[in-house]
Amino acid sequence: MTSGTGRRGPYRISVPSRSDPALRPLVEGVGGPLGRRADPGRISPGWFTVERVLILLTVCSAVLAVVVKNPCRIQGWSAPDYFYRACYSDWTELYRSRGLGDGVLPFITPGALFEYPVLLGLLASGTAVLVEMIGSGAEPAEASRLYFDVNAVLLAGVWILTVLATLRLAGRRPWDAAIVATAPVIILSGTINWDLWAVLLATAGMLAFARERPVLAGVLWGLGTAVKLYPVLILGAVLVLAIRTGRYRPFLGALAGTLAAWLAVNLPFLLRDPEGWGYFLTFSETRDAGFSSGWYVYNALARQAGAATLTPGAINAGAAVLFVIACAGIAVLALRAQRRPRLAQLVLLIVGAFILCNKVYSPQYALWLVPLMALAVPRWRVVFAWQFVQILHWAAVWLYLGGTTSGGPAANNLGLGTYSWAVLAHILATAYVMGVVVAEILAPCRDVVRRIGIDDPQGGPFDGALDRFILGLRGSSPLRRPVEGPRTARNGSAGAAPIGLQDRAGASVTPPAGRIGPEPAGTPTRSAADHQTSAGPPVRDPQ
């Protein structure tokens, strides 16, 4: 994004300290916002490029993530102390209770049962083998600590790659990746489980799709689904955009890649040990509502009041129905909106709906939304509000589990009433973020990503495409272009443009070559109403 040749991409890099009203007051004590005469994206910053600064921030955050768990690293992971110290981790608990420290490797050792998908089980097995190689003969407590440390080091690398993928996806807003690099929810919850691996694969798949490589995107999403289920939900957003644009080939390519990768990982283990492979599905179907889900709160309050509770089967059916209804509503919104929503917006809505409707919720599920927020709604005030509530919920869940699952001292525990309010708060916070996204879909002039004529930086083959189907549009209306401005670059760096094209107030945006003047003969035209409702008046960055 920088060059010493006097040429650069057509978009000036957006600087949040200057353009985001929530950040401007916060940087006053460290030099204030970037000066108006600075020209990021054109002037080389020297060694401190955006990528390197974000990597440094991520490394610092990864160190803090280990510091948070340090009480357990020193004193050991034992109940209920690891709840009260807020340093619980599934890594060490699974290492001890599932026999990983004794050589029982999920999906490798015959008859071993593991309540997670295949690729996550292989990650757990691989790190256990690595610990055995490094610390052979270590005492159980030391081996557990080494298992945590090995996973924490790997997580730091995964975190850095996720930040860099988000940076590439953000286009002219690379600093939005700082939302991922410094996220408190990742610092606090990233070392609970292996969810960040799925987040990396989902984000990398979106990057491949943005670069018009749908099959590779599908492969990455299929691998992510073999770690955690949620990456497959991205295909739903791709399908909706395919229907609206009439471009089905990218969806079919991504679908084929997803199925091929998922089958390549799962089929050998399904054929080798059907019972061990299917245990994850059986466990998920028969388990009761998980802590911090709305279903759990209802059952806990009903049990306390002596009312009827919901069975796992009823919860499964209710969660499925609610999620289907939510997805149908998201599809209608995307197909009826005057301007086609961006891919990241739809993915956030679908994943958010899955989190809210699912019968299981863990604090680390918040990690799924962090890169999506950086891409779909990069407003720091929204990010701060959501993460603040997630931190409160993170603290509440440990104080509640200390008494509920481990019989800890009553003076250290949180009661069901207070805990229920914390669960409700995290549900409402996620719903609030989804509401902001819906509002920006309905009023795209509010979308900070789409300023200066940008359409969909993450959309890949859908970026700048014509709308061929709009729900509720009657008659033979002309096909509509979603935007008048330049089309987002395909390889992450826009084509060279003369120096001087700015995005501040008062600057003009010149359409790219081939889009100036009247449309060629045979090209669908846009009505005056289309110009007003699809693109709207120019909105400039307040820089």
C-alpha cells in the first residue's frame, strides 16, 4: 500500500484515529490523531508498516493471553480454583481427562471417544505427541503446563495469520485489523479451546474468495468446518449473493471445495471407526443445553421455580426452527435491500444468529465474530460496547461455574439470578451488533466501508456485479449496477492511480477507465431512482 515510485492504489488508507469519532479522543494522550497533511498509502512509513505494527500488537496481546492464565500455570489447573482465578482452559482439562497425557490420541487410538470434530481432535493429538517428544518423562503437572504452552505458542502464530488475513480483506481500511490484533475477548478466551484455528480458516477462506478463488475458499471453509461447525455457514451468505447477482458458478465452486475438503478429512476416520467418528454428533444431539445459552437460563430458572423444563430433543428442534427463521429473514433482507449487502455483513448476521439460537454457548465462541466485526461493522464504539459486555459475561461464567460444577465456597460464587442477567447481556450485545449491521444494509450511506464508491471489498466475483434478482421487484425493471465508483481490486492492491486522489471532504472520485461517459450499446441502464437509492449521495471520510 506504500510506494516510493509516486504511484499508488486509487484509495487513500483510512486512519481510524482521524476518521473514527470513538478513537479520536482516546489518542489525544499519545500524540493525537494523524495529521491532515499526512498521506498514508502514498508515503512510505519506513520499517513500521501497517503489517509490522499489527504483528507487534498481536504478539503483545498473545503474551497478555498467557499472563491471564499464569496463575494456573504456576499453581496448577484444579477445580474450583481455576474458575476463581479465571484461568480455566479446555486444553489442560482435555489433556488430563481424555487421556492425551497417557497416549490416548483422539481419532487415532482405536476406541477413543472425543466430543469434537475430526480436525480439532487431530490438533489435540498432534500437540500431545509434540509434548511427549519435548518433555518425555515429565510429571503430570509439568506435562499439562507444557501442553498449554505448546498450544499457546501455536495460537500466537494462528492469531498473527488471522490478523494478516483480515488486513488483506479490509482493503483501504487495513487498520481495522487492529480490532482483531488487540481484541480483549481473544486475550481472555483465545486460550480456552482451539476455536481460533477455525477462525483463521474461515477468514483465510474469505480472503481466497475475495481474490476470486472460490474453490480454494471452499477448501479452507471445509477444513474450518472440520475444526468447528461455523465456517460452513459462510456458504449461506455466498448463496444469497449468487441468487441476487445470478452468478452461481462461484457458489458451486466454493460448495465443491468445501465438500471435498471436509470429506477428505472425515471419510477415512468414518470408515475406520464409525462409532468414534459419530460420537461428536451423538454427544451434540443428546447433551443438555450448555452454559450461557438462552436455553440453559430458561431451564435453570424453570427448574428453580418448579416449572416444566425442555428436553434436549425439544431444545434441538427449537434451536433449529429459530435458526431457519433467522436465516430466512436474513435472505429476505439481502434480496430486498435497495443495495446489495456486502459478504461480510451477511456472514456476520448468519453466524450471529447461529450463536444466539444454538443450545450451546461458550465464552470462546465470541472469537468467531471478531474478524467479522472488523470487516462488517468497523466502528470502534460498537466494538468497545460489545467487547465490554463479553468481558463481563466472561467473568460471570467462571464465578457461576465455580459453585455449580465444583462446589466451591458460596462466598466466591455467583447466583443464578446475577448470572442470568450476564447471559442476557451478552445475548443483547450480539443482537445489538447485528442490529447495527441491518441498519447499515438498509441505509448503505452509513456504511463506512462503502465510502468513496467502494462496493464490496470481500465480495470477490460479486464485487461490482449487476443485480439480476431483487425480491419484490415487479415488471421488467432494468438491471442495476450497485455502485458508480471504482471496482475493488482483485489481488488486494488496487490498480495504480495518479497521486492526489483523496477521500476527504471536497475531493472528487473519478470513475475508472471504461466507466466514463455513456454506457456502451446493449448495456443495461439505470433509472434516476436507481442512482439515488443504490449508490446514494457521495459520502466522504471525515478526515
